[in-house]
Amino acid sequence: MIAETGLAALWLAASLALLQLVLAFAGLRGNKPDLLAAVRPAAVAQGVLTAIAFALLITLFMRSDMSVLLVATNSHSAKPWLYKFAGTWGNHEGSMLLWVTVMGVAGAAVALFERALRRDTHMATLGGQAAISLGFYAFLLFSSNPFARIDPAPADGQGLNPLLQDPGLAFHPPTLYLGYVGLSVAFSFAIGALLTRQVDAAFARAMRPWVLGAWVLLTLGITAGSYWAYYELGWGGWWFWDPVENASLMPWLAATALLHSVTVLATRDALRAWTVMLAVVAFSMSMVGTFLVRSGILTSVHAFAVDPERGSFILGLLALYIGGALALFGWRIGAVREGAPFELVSRETMLVINNLLLTVILGLVLIGTLYPLMTEAFGHKVSVGAPYFDRIAGPIALALMIAMAVGPLVRWRRDHAQAVGKRLLVPGVIALLLFGLVSALAWGRIGILPFLGLVIAGSVAVASLAPLWKRKLRRTPLFTYGMVIAHLGCAVSLGGMASDSAFTVEKLVAARPGDMIETAGWQLRFLQIQPLAGDNWTALQADLEVRRNGAPVTIHPQSRFFASPPTSTSEAALLTRWDGQLYVVLGEEVEGGRWQLRIWWKPFVTLIWLGGIMIALGGTLALLGRERRGWLMKWRARHAA
């Protein structure tokens, strides 16, 4: 009965979404307060029902109930409990139920806690959220039922994809979905504001926490996913420009632009049209990513579904929601008054430049992702890989980093070019010194993009600290610290990317136990090959004694075999030091009892993920600082009254 109860909860939640939509727009159209009063309870009840449905699906996976088709095809009774739990969303249907659950709970949170918006805009926002949810309920119930039964029930399940049997599965997908759904809430806010013509600072202040929270979660999800793929897939890279990787990057780029735009609107009442349009674009990119992952047009370790009918369903939803939003934008934006003016030399201008560069990068990534799919549809296979993205998007990304460094040093509304030049003096001198240092150490031995990346990373790191100059640090707002840490994190990540690209050393050898291998200052002694057995896998493990100017350390790269489903994987051995990582992968046995070993020394590569964590931390501090200031202002107003 657990599966049937979960399915019933989903049907009830879908019915409440329809009721919520009808109540919101009938109440607004007829100005009927009694109808509007029922919108919030419907949203809250919908969120509770989706949470119940998802909890019941988790229960089915934890109990290994093989009479449920989804459990039988994506789980196994011998799996460790963590992979039973995380396996709930490690498949198409379960991940879509997670998406719908987060959307329902987010709608309930908007209904319960949002008090800054006018009532009509609030109700229109909840109506918009119900409209989005309704489409996904239809997709789930008619095309992707997670509670479908199988008769007769198999004795055991087929198991989870071994590449997904990693603790990263418990963290990476949920953070991405939380980010995507946060963008859906921002989209609903924009729809509500357009319908009621309330595109103003109050609307932006209400939407900003959702955008900032979504951006932080997307940052964490992308950072975790990058590191997971780095150590799990065994190819030695941290970003492959896989179309599904790009599907998570594109919403992040749009959300970054939206975050800056909504901040300007909230604090300076400018960039009104920009903010609404970027809210639509950000959610559009989430929908495009959903289509790519679930349409069956991609073959990727990240992709969930291979059913074109499901892809057609999502494509229809994308056309309905995004086409409708763009039509509404074109209809209503003329009625939105122009925001507060600003001069050419101002922080607002720098943020517009920032948004333009982000939008250009987004467009280039979108073209590079979709173009091969379009040409293949006409019978021509074209490959677009790292060279395209690096050469086309790389220079623009470096220009974006420069704009990011300059922006916080320019005053709001109006500034003077001479004064800005004085503030840029120290970062400029640092850039010149770094240019000379990197030229002396590596000129002619590294590419132009890594060279410029190292120079710009150091300059941006110094410029990012400038907003703290001559401030009383104890009285500096928390959101200012958040901005500084996030921008510093961008510089740290850029430095790690440039160092990895410029200085990585790779060596491929075929060695016997007892052989000594030397590379990049490291000595590796191949000790032995031994068999191992895990909970649901067997493996061949190489033991290598590694030394570099100190005591030896033993590392253990593995080649694993999973019986259910039958799959072989490589488990890279990573040895982390302050200046980089040693990365070793065990390959196949070749003639003469030798084993292939692929060895990389990757200087400062860990800075990539350290920077990602810093960016997310900065966003979290900014969110807490903004919310804390809002609470304090409300408390003081009540106290004064």
C-alpha cells in the first residue's frame, strides 16, 4: 500500500495545484478576497503532500520493495544503505519526483513566509508557481510514474549504475535541483510582477533571497559534480564540456547575471527590464537542461532517460512556459516605468557590462551545446569540444573577471574616471608585477590563455579585497564580506584553472611490480597487484609507494567490477599536497606481466574547488547579511511604533 499511498498523494497534490491556479487568477480577475484567501492553504497542503510522496518513495527504496518497477530497475538488496537512499533520485522518475517535491515545498514557503510583496503580486506569484508545478505533475503522472508496480516481482533488482555509487550522489543532484527550483520561484515572482505591474524595489527585495539561495546551491552542486567526475571517471580532467555539464553551467551563468541585476533593482531601483528578462532566461536554461538530460537525444553518464516521448513532453512544457513568459514580457514591459537613472561612470554601468559578458558567454555555450544536436538531426555529425569553448568563451571570461574586479571600486549612480583610476592603481601595479614574474618563469612554455589567467587571477584577488580598505572591519556589513569572499573565490578558482592548464605533467607507463617510475619530481615504486572485494564489487588494486622530498606514502588505484549491473570502473588514487595533486589511474594488464599506469601531477588544481566553496560561502554570507538587516529594520520599526 505504500506505493499506492504515494501515488494518491501525488494526484491530490496535482489537484491542489490546479485549484491554486484557478483560485489565484479568478480571485485577481474578479477582485474576490474570499477566493484569494484560499490560495495560501492550497499551496501549503500541496507542499506537504509532495513531501509525503517523496518520503514514501525513499521508504520503498530503503525496504528494497522489488514489486515497484522503479526500485527493481534501479536498486539491489545488496547495496549499502547510502546508495539505496541516494538511489531514490539516481534515476529519471525519482529525480523528477524530487524536482516536484522541492517545487511544492518552495511554493509552500513562499505562501507562508513572504510578506514584502503586495497581496495581488503575492497571489499572482503563487498562481504562476502552481502553473509551473501543474505541468511537471502531468509529466510525472502520465509519463514517468515513480510508483508503478511490476508483476511478477523479481527476486532482486538490477542495481544502480556503478558510476553513481558514490557519496557524491547524495549531495550533487539535490543541490542542483534546489538551485533549479529556486530559479523557478524567481520566474514566478517575475510573472507575478508583470501581471500586476509591480516591477519595483519591493519586488526585487522579495525575489533576491530566492535568487541568491539558488545561486549558492547551483555553485555547490556544480563544484561537487566537477570534483566527483574528476576522481570517478579517471580521465584526469575537471570539466569535459559534456552537454549535460553545460546544462548545469548555463543556468548558473544566467543566475549570476540575475543576482547582480536584482541587487541593483533592490538597492538602487534600476535595471527593471533587465531583471525580469534575466529571471525568464535563468529558468529557461533550467528547462533546457531538463530537456537535454531527459529527452534521449544525449548519451551521457549524466543523462537519465532515453525515451523521445518524454523529451517531446518536456519540449512542450518548455515552449508553453518560456513562450508564454516571453509573450507576457513583450505585452507588459512597456507599462513598466523606467528605473532610476545612472551615469556612464558608475557601478550600475559596470554591472550592466558584467551582465552583458555573462549573457554572451551563456549564448556561446548554448550554441556550442545545441549545434551538434541540430546538425545530427539533419544527418551530419559535428563535434564541438573543449577547443571551441576554450578559445571562444575563454577570452570573454577573462574580460568578465576584469569587469568583476573593477565593479566594486566604482561608486553607485555617478563617479569620476580619474578617481576610479586612482583606486585601480594598486591592482594595476600587481598585474604588471605578475606579468613580469610569469613572463620570466614561463614565457613560451605555456599558452596565452593560462598566462593571462594567472596574471588576472592575482590582480582580481587584490582588487576583491579593496572594498575592505579603510573600513572598520567590525562594523562592515556581513553582505560586504560575502561579496569580497565570493569575488576572491573567483580569483582562486581562476588561478587553479590556469595552473592546471599551464603546468600539468602527464605520464603513461607500463610497469611490473617492483619497477620505479619518476615524473615531475615524484618517485613511485610499484609494489604489487592484489584482489579485493567490497560490499557489491570486486577489484584489482595496485599498491604504489610514493615519495617526494619526504617520507613515503602508499596509494591504491583500483580497477573495479560490479556484478549488478555488470560494469567496470576505474577508481583513481589521489594524493593531495599544498601545491597540487598526484593523480594515478590503473589500466589494463599488457604483455610481460606489465600494467598500464596513467600518472598526472596537477599543480594547484585543488584551488578550483576551493574557489567554488569560497564563492558559495560568500553567497551564503551575503544572504544571511541581507536577511539579518531586513529583520533588524523590521524589529526596530516595531519597537519604535
